[in-house]
Amino acid sequence: MSKPAKFLTIFLTTLIVCTSQAIAQENSATEKLTKQSEQFKEQILQVADNVYVAVGYSVSNVSMIVGDDGIIIVDTGMMGEAASKIAKKFREITDKPVKAIIYTHSHGDHTGGAPVFLGSERPQIWAHVNFGSEARPWKAGGLTYQNVRGARQAGFKLPPEQRINNGVAPVRYPKRGGEVFSSNEGTAPTHFLEGDRKVIKVAGVELELTSSPGETNDGISVWYPAGKVLFAGDSFYRSFPNLYAIRGTPNRSVRLWAESLGRMADNDAVALVGGHTNPILGAEEVKQVLTDYRDAVQFIHDKTVEGINKGLTPDELVEYVQLPERLASSEYLQPFYGHPDWGVGQTFSNYLGWFDGNASNLFPLPPKAEAERMIKLAGGKDKLLQAAKDALAENDTQWAAQLADHLLAINKNNTDARQIKAEALTNLAHNMVNATARNYYLTVARELRKQVSEAGAEARPRQPQKPQKTTTIASIGDAVMKKIDLALPDELYQGCLFWHQAIALISQAEE
């Protein structure tokens, strides 16, 4: 290896090590996010007579209601391996057969474990009549890029030392030997909620299903009156709700989400089981939590509309809409997963679409043309680059990233700009309590550093190398990103569409 090549290798290795160490350092953001991981301890919790909730085994919670001659399962988790562990734990409580499965919504982290619970007798499988509707426009339109963004949000391509959790879910990597996502005809819904409410009786247990649009328009809440237990699905979890997912989502009505929460708060529940994180116990606390949760979502909607009517743009609205202190300080409304700013943007988009109302933005300059003019204003590329470096040194990280974007708009292969942006995003991640934003920052930073490394390798004389068969989490993630497809039934949409290919890719990597 030449001296320059050795120097570059040492430099890049040092950069990666230093970055990993910086990320590992504790600050208020990482401390809060780490503490949130306490919500994902594997445990079976009894929340009422005959009602048990499996927390931490899978990406989402799985619940069991024990009836006279069978059991009802509310959501099934995502992975077959995890679902099997849950089923085994449930069998230690009762050996009664599964008489019904209820999907609170169609995301795959709530439906993927269903095959484990089917048994020899096909149970009733209940869902909203709109089950799976979120994914259909993507598939019909041939959209695939959402998967790339989904992988960034989930942090799938990040090494373990850079991931803390996913805000409302534990860190999960695909494992060889266990199903990641399973679906077949036997797991498709057989019974549907077609109106606003429906009372059903299964295994001697009376349940009330209520249409609860929020994260999806096929959401269902389940009320168990005998035990006063409310299963809220992803309308509630211990985090500010994900009114908009940065992976990209179809319309999520903030107004309807608030209305759904209001109806839930009207129940006299003594136990609240969310789609993720630990249940809330105690009538008074459940009432308060649901009320605050509703008030927060309603505030985002109403204050955003108020600002819209004043002519404010989305960027201005983010500053205008600030949660009241009593809501912003609530332990149940910390932005581990969703973020108030994203809810503001979602509300604006729902009502007015992409145009922000500023006439200058009807036909704005393309990024490259704008960048050329910014560079001229700065006095040339070198001065703009120096300004970006200075901003980074002064810890003005957002500005450093944006200045780097101007340079990359001119030349996407600008190594210096890539390095500056990667470092800026890493610094932003270090101080970010929102897990999805953190994962997204770190993943894009990793992509940029990889591009710098590959560019350096291409510039060096090629040396013969022995083929390597080492399989890492990162390499699996890269392979998944290259081979993603949408070969899933419409009605079995999964929140992170890339998961279902992981096992096959691992097998290929080991061959």
C-alpha cells in the first residue's frame, strides 16, 4: 500500500472511531433517549383480570385476552421469532386456543407475527374495512424510494454502537434462523369493522371495536368493558405522536387523530395499552394522559390553522406553533418518535398542499442555479467552503450543513463538502432526542463518508485483493437497500418495507 493510501486509511479509520466515540458520549439528549429504552424491557404484564401484554419482545406490543373457551390476540408483533417467544410465554398462562386476532391497523410491525398465532383452527381475524389502504397508492404508483427513507429513519444500516432505540421500539436487526416478516393467505383479515363502532363477542368476551383514524386511516381501538382496558394501537404510545413520519407518508389527518383520542378519553379505562411502550395503569392517570395527548394534537392542529389564516408559511408556522409548557413538559409527550414541528408541516400540507403561499416560490430557482449565485455572493467556492468550515468549528451545525448543500448542488462529488455535511449531521444527531431524526442524520452521514472513501479508493491504483466473505450488520443493510422490492400483498403493508428481504440477503452474503 502506498504512503498516501496508508495515510487516507488511517485518517478515515480515525475519523470513524472518533465519530463513534462522540456519539457514545452522554449528554441530555442521549441520556433521555437511553432512559426511554427502559420501556422495551422484555416482560409479560397483567393489566387486568385475564388481560396480559407482552412488551419488548417485538417492535410492537402483543396483547392477550383470556376468554371462556379461547383467547383473543390484539396485534401480533412483527417478527415470527419474537412472536413465537410471546406465544410460549402466553402458553404458560393458558393453553386455550386462539379464537380471534384483532389488528389495530395494517402496519407490519403489528401484523407480521400472525402466522404464529393461527393454530390448527383458523381464528377470526378482525380489521378495519380500509385495512392496508395506506400502501396501495405507493404500489399503484410504483413508488420505491420511500423504502430508502424508511431505512434511514429506522437506522437499519447503522452499527449497534450508533443506535440507541427507535423512539417507541427497541433496536432490532434481522437474525438468521428466524422469520423477520411473515404473511400468507391465512393471516388476511376475515372480519371487518365497516362503520364507526361494532360490538363483537368471541370466546365469551364482549369487545367494542371503534374506528380510530390517526397514524393510519384503518386504525381501530379496542375497548374491553369487563376489565376496563383500552387498546389504543398506535394512536397512543409514550412519545409525542408521529403526526408525520419522515420516511414519507400519505395524508395523516391531525384533526381526526385528535378526535379519536377524545373518544378514547371518554371511556372510564383503568388500563391503557398503546401500540408500543409500557401500558398506563390507573383510571386517573389514564384519563389525564389521554386528555393531555388529545390536547397536544388538537393544539398543533388549531394553532397551525390559526397561523395559516394569518398568511404564515410552513417555516414561519414552526416558530409560531409552540406547545404550552404543561404539554411540552409532559413525560408522555417528549419527542422521542414524533415531533411537533412535523405535525405543523403535516397540517399545512393536508389543507394547502406543497405551495407555501410565498409568490417567489411558485417557480423558484433550481438548487444548482441558486447555489451558483450564493457562491458568487460569498466571493467564490473557496470562501463558501471556508464559511462552512467556520460554521462547523463554531458549532453552527445546521448552517454548516446548509452551506455544504450549496457546494454539493454545484458538484455532488465535492469531497470537502461531503465531509463537512457528514460531520455537521453527526453533531446534530448527537444532540437529538428524537430517535428517527437521529437515525436519519447518522445514516446520511454514513452514506456521505462512504462516498468519500469510495472516491479515494477509485483515485488510487487498484491492488489485487483476496475476496472477503465477512458479513456485518452494515453490509447486510447495504445489500437490503440494493434489493428492496414491494412484493407484498396490499393488505399486509409493513411500516418498514425493507425488513422482509433481510433473511434471504443474509443467506446470499454467507454463500
